[in-house]
Amino acid sequence: MLNSWLVSFAEWLGATNWSVGLHESFYMFNWLETTHVLTLMLSLGMLFAIDARMLGWWLMEVPASKLADRLAKPMWIGFSIMIVTGVLLYTAIPVRYTTSIWFRIKVILLFVAAINAWTFHRHLNQSASTWDTDRVPPKRTRVAAMTSLCLWAGIVICGRFIAYDWFDCGKEMSSFMNWATGCVAVTQAH
Amino acid sequence: MIESFFVWLEGSALGAFVKDQAATFATIEAVHLMALAVLGGSVFLSDLRLLNLVMTDVPSRTVTDNAHKYFKISLIVLLVTGFVMLSGVATKCYHNFYYWVKMAALAAGILFAFGVRAPLLRGDHALLRPITLKLVAIASISVWFLVAASGRWIGFSG
Amino acid sequence: MNEERKLATREKVALGASIAIVVATVVYWITQIAGVIEMLKLAYG
């Protein structure tokens, strides 16, 4: 089952010198986490700028496709840092994240956000010339942008909730939750 | 006297509400983070433009004027959610060095943004020396970064 | 003409305030990093 594979992988990773070193470090984990959170000012900041334009909220003087194109580079620099710090954070306490319902939902939302962004980007390339400077962008554009904002809001909320122990393994949970969190596959005691 | 305000705040109805359920504080903090993303977006958009690093073919006045709108909205959300969160952990913050660093940086940031930067940028940017615009941009990014960084560090200290 | 004078004053104030903020920021981070180095020396020798 997927849970047992994921948890075995996490338990293996969590036992490596790298992982132990990182999570027992004086500052490294805190710096990684701080960088991850602060970098959202750049990555999500630029994303908001683009989505808000696609919703017709601001910068209407600039053609939509031009704005998206110009802000793509700083946005991707931000996302690269998010991905690198995110992966490194995962390697520090892999079992905790793997069996965290909030982390799991966050990853699913990240995938959905990526698909949403990719399909919208294709649509943008094909149709932008028809609505680039319109006062109000077309409905499909606005829906994609609002979906993006909602998905990322969910990602931020889930990211924040990971730190809480409400659904930690070992707590009184329904068998559905034990499966959903992956706790059902945990072999070691915490 | 300041300490008694913090003690009072934590003991108030607002403090009690925030402390009642862990999910309350967590949700308000998540909103705080989302507003931080919007603030970051408006600060970076505006300041990277002044540094001639993004959107150089769009007039800088257009970028800074637009960015200021969401800067103000996000700042208000940050201040409100920040104050609500504070009520739940007021006495802990009062005794935390990084909380005061954040407050000092925040005061500096607000005074700078509204008292210095915005009035300056309402004028014709072409009449200003490039070095001025670049220094203003660097100062702006520095101060808001410090607010965010010290804010995060509150959680790791004390 | 008066608008230009106002702008020139604002520019001077902006330069002064910006430099002050940047200097304060640099000093802050230097002291923080020095503190971290000291802490790491204590912790790891």
C-alpha cells in the first residue's frame, strides 16, 4: 500500500546521518524554515501580482501577458528557493511530515495548483492577444486566477497547521484518519 | 506602564478568545502570512522596479502607484491580525527581544513608507537622481525583510 | 518652481532616511551574525 511505502521511505530517510544532523542542529532547521516562510514574500508576492492582474484588480495599464512574462523570473527564483528549502525541511523530520494530514493536503494542493497554472499558461499563450488590454479579462482567465489564489491560500493554511499536533500519530483517531494520515503504517514508536 | 497594557490585553476578552482554541490563533496567523505575501508582492514589485530590475519598459510611476494600493490594504490586514495574535501571547511578547526588534522595524517601516517614500514617489521620478531611487528601494526592502525575519524569530526564541 | 523645491527637499530627506535605515540594518545583521558565531562556537567548540 502507498502508506507503507511512504512511511518506510520516511523512516529510512529519518535514520540517516544527514537527517539526524539537520534536525538536531542548533540553527540550521530554524534558518531553513525561516527562509521557506520569508521567501513566500517573493514567490507568492509575484504570483499575487500576476493573479490580481488577471482578475482585473490592478496594473490594468500593463498588458496581462506582458506582466506575467516580466514577473515570471523573480517569481521562479522565489519558487526555486521554496522548493529547495521545502525538500530540505522534509529531509529533517520525514516521518512527521509524511504522517501529517496537513502536509499531505498541502502536497496535493501544490499539485493541483501546478496543473491549474500549467493549463492557464497554455490558454494565456493561445488567447492573450484577444484580451490583453481589456478592462475586464475574460471569465476563464478570472476563474483560473481566483482558483490559483484559493489554492495557494489553502497551501499557506496547511503549511501553518503542520506544526500543530491535533492529528499526530498516537492520538485518538478514527480509522479513516489513521489511514488518511498514514499513521496506520508507522512501525517505530515516536 | 507598557507592561500593564500587555498584561491587560492578554487578560481581555480578545485574549481569551484567541487562547480558547489553538486553531483560532493558527488561522489568524495563516491570514497574517497571506497578507505578508501581498505586502511582499507590492514591496518587491515597486522596489525592484525602482532598482530597474523588473518591468523596465513600464513607467516607474505606474508601477509604484499601483503597488501602493495593495501595500496599504495588506498592511492594514497585517496590523489587525498582528494585534489579535498579540492579545493571545502578549506577556510572552513583552519579554521577547525579537518582538521589540520587530516593533521598532515596523514603526520605521511605516514612517518611511508613508512619510518619506510615498511623498517622494508622487513627484516626477525623472527629476530624481537614480541613486536616490535605488537607495529608497534598498531601504524599503531591508526594513520589511527585517520586520518579517524578526517576526518569525519570535517563535524560535523565549 | 515650488513643486520642484518640495521635491528636492523630499529627495534630501529620502536620501538621509534611506541611508540611516540601511546602516541600521547592516549593524543589526552584523551583531546578529556575530552572536550566532559565538553561540555555534560554544555549542560545537
